[in-house]
Amino acid sequence: MVPTTDRPGRPSEGQAETLGVDGATNARGGDVARKPAWLKRKAPAPRQYRATGALLDELDLRTVCREARCPNKGECYASGTATFLILGDVCTRACRFCAVDGEGKARPPAAAGTCVPDPDEPRRVAEAARRLGLRHVVITSVTRDDLPDGGAAHFAAAIEAVRAAAPGATVEVLIPDLGGDEPSLRAVLAAGPDVLNHNLETVPRLYVEVRPQARYERSLELLARAAAWARGPVPAVTASTSARPLVKTGLMVGLGETAEEVGGLLADVAAAGVDAVTIGQYLQPDASCVKVARYVTPREFDEYRRRGAALGLDVVAAPFVRSSYRAGELLGRADVE
């Protein structure tokens, strides 16, 4: 991988960006088809939006909100929250739904090389969480197949740093598949996240098209292992407020899947012991990504919630739902239930 210094032309977090009609950054072009009324977003309140971005710039932190061109960035920044992106901003994979730069689509192979994780990044994430007053902190990363543990130790360090700086906050990690390595997963779980999230992203049939370097079975196995950890005898965790995490996954719809395939995925994750699932509309973030196959109606999202509930899953499904969108609300609901 290349070093994680800012790329040429990379806008600051506080800098205003041109937004498409779905609220996602439209800097490189994207899905220009007319969107239905339920996919319209209001412009964010500029003052808090800029303040959040300025703090992230000051601490030299990245967010998936910006790197992935999330349509919820405006709302989240304007409410003083963000999902932190650690381990750099260049992914070792090249998923065709994602706007984050990947070596397979952003740079020629000759540019590749190991990028050492920034040892001070966990402290800066924790400092941002403290200064933003976050009650629920969400941390994700690019995939780092170049690291022996897939970045697990860096995730653990970030969890522990947030616990120390913001002891009242809950912590959610949205992790890559870690190459299917069980010890790496255990290292993350041992740090005591309140939520362990790993996204399946789409149904098995579409993996070859949209996630060619990932495997559905490997991701499902990771979720099953995390669920077994959460339900089994867990070793003492010194830094955690919750030794038994909520296990969560997410997927996008509108990529060409059928309702029957989504139902099959929900059955798979229920059998694996997953607690919660998020389902949202795929929106093409830029022209290099796979196009939207169709826009899923609100009624269909309601049906997915009903299907999940029948399987014992807590399903949050709506057009703008993303795995980390209002994530603390889902955890709070699970705690009550």
C-alpha cells in the first residue's frame, strides 16, 4: 500500500463539497438517474457540519462518511458525529460498490507497498470522541490484507483508547473479514467492543460481481464465531464495559438481488447467531462503481423488517440506513429488549 498521507486534491473534512441529489458527494460523477421522492435529502445545517469537519482536520482523522461518500454525511456531521476510518484510506481490495480507493482501481500495482499503521491514530480517535461528546463511537477501517493480523491489533488499541478517554461511551467496531483468521477476530473481541459488526454487503450470487475478493462463506463464518464468543464463556475483559457484544451485519439492496435471496441471507445470519441487521438502498457513489439496478420501495423495506423479526433478528431497514447510521440507537434498543 501507499503511505496514508493525504492524496492530491483531497478536500479537508471542513471544506464544503458538491452534493448530488441523494446527498452523496458527486465529485467524480455517479448515479445520475432520477431518484424517487423518498431519496431526497435536505442540505445539512452548515455551522455544526463545518465544526465537526474542522475538528477531524485538526486531529488528522479520516471518516468513512467522506471517503465512502456516504449520503448521510451531512446529517451526521451536522449532529456532531462521524464514523472513524482507521488504518489509512487506501483499501487492499476493490469492491465495486465502494468509493474508498482500492489498489485494484486507484493505483497501478507498482505503487503497492506496506503502509505501517499510525501508532498515534487510536489516541486521536479517542480524543475526537471525547471532544465531540460521543455517547456511541463507531470505528471502521479499510481492508488491510497486507498486515498479518488484518489490522486487529490496531482496532483493539482504538477500542482501549476510547475506553480510557470517554469511559461513558459505548464502542462499535465495523471490521473487515481479517482474512478469516480466528485469532485476529479474538484479539478484537478481547478488547471488549459493545458491538461487533461485519457487513455481508450483498447476497451470495452477487459477490463475484460486486465483492470479487471477498467470500460470503468466510464473512458468515466470522459472524458465527463472534456470536459464539458472545454467547459462550468469555474471558475477563479489563478494558470493557460489556464482555458480550451485540453481533451485527449489514447489506445493501438495489444491486440486482431478489427478495427471496434477501430472505435466504436473513435466514443464514439468524442461523449463525447474529443479533441485528441493517438494510439500506445502494446508491452509486461515483462513476467507477457498479450502477444501481433498481430503487427499493419503502414497502419492501418494511417487509424485510417483518421477515427478520420472524427469524428473531432486530432488522433496521429503510432507504438511507447504513451499518453505522444512528448505530447507538440500535444498541440502546437491544439493551432495552
